[in-house]
Amino acid sequence: MTKLIDEIYKFGVVPVVKIEDAGQALSMGKALVKGGLPIAEITFRTAAALDAISIITSEIPDIRVGAGTVLTVKQAKMAVSSGACFIVSPGFDPKVVDWCLENDILVLPGIATPTEINMGLERGLRILKFFPANILGGLAGLTAIGAAYVDVKFIPTGGISASNLASYLSLPMVHACGGSWMVQPELIKAGEFGKITDLVKEACGIVKQVRTKVVKK
């Protein structure tokens, strides 16, 4: 689990994928890898999610695939059975979080308040999803809530794009960012995998630039 946490930090950004046709999952996964970002969060917002996770993990062993928008323990179990190595949820469901911890599965529950952060701390969690970031005050909101929790890192998701990625990554409490702009459903549906690769490369360039500045400091 620690290795995966470190990898997510290194990647700096996690593509949040909503895919309608599992038949396009492999091409999408290859586009991410080609762009330099072998990680994806496949959301449970479509019926194709489980098949997409299974196809990508079986055909591209080096990619890290997680399941997003996981709302129940049943969904978490199905996702892991299909090959998911981490679970992401929009909110903090104690049952989902506890099941993942009991089974040594990395879980990134969504939080929006200090109370939810405290719930995570009680369970030993030190990395939480800040969602929806844009609605919760964006950079200012995350800075304010993060100031009270110096030992907690966040993965802001919601409203993240190439235009503000660097600003979020520059915050000391940000572990990585989640975003769908690189893998918009329209791009996947249209088979524009070259465009996806280009957007991923751009995101990786931003991450590298920010992290280089941090190291120099």
C-alpha cells in the first residue's frame, strides 16, 4: 500500500475516467501509458466500469487501476475482484473505508469537512480526497482546511484542469490531484486517443515542473 501511495505522489495526477464502452478501455489505458501516466481511476458511473477495470488490468499489468465513485462495500468487493488496486469514494462511508482497511486495500474517501477528516484520522488515514474541490473553495478552501491538519495530505478533485493543476500541486498539503480533463468521455467515445496522450503529456510536464521547483527549494 505504501508503494502505491508513493507512486501516486510521483505521478502527481490521477486521470478520473468515465467510460461507456468497455471495448475502448484497452486503447484508453494504452493512451495513458504512452503519455507517461500509468494510472487511472475508473468511475462506477457506468455499467462498463467493471469490465473496463478487468480488461485494462489484465492486458496492461504495469498500470495502476482504481475504482472511483464507489458507494457500497459490494461495489468495492466487485472492483477489487476485477483487478482494482485502490478504491475512491465521493464521501466518507465508514463501512467502505473499514472493509478496505481490513483487506489491505488503499482507500481514498472523499471529505468536505473537518469532521470527516477526523473520521479518517481515527482510522489511521493520512491521505484523503478533497471533493468537490471547486465547490469547497478551491485553493483557498483547501489551504484553510489543510492548515489545521499538518499531518494529512489531500487529493483535490473536481474542477481541476491544466490551467490550475500547478497551483494545486504547489500547496504543501496536496499529495496529488484527480482530474477528468485528460480523459473526457467525449474524447474516449470519439476514439481520440492521440489527443488523450497529448493531454496526459501536458499534465506530466506540469507535474515535473512543479516538483522540480519544490526540490530546488
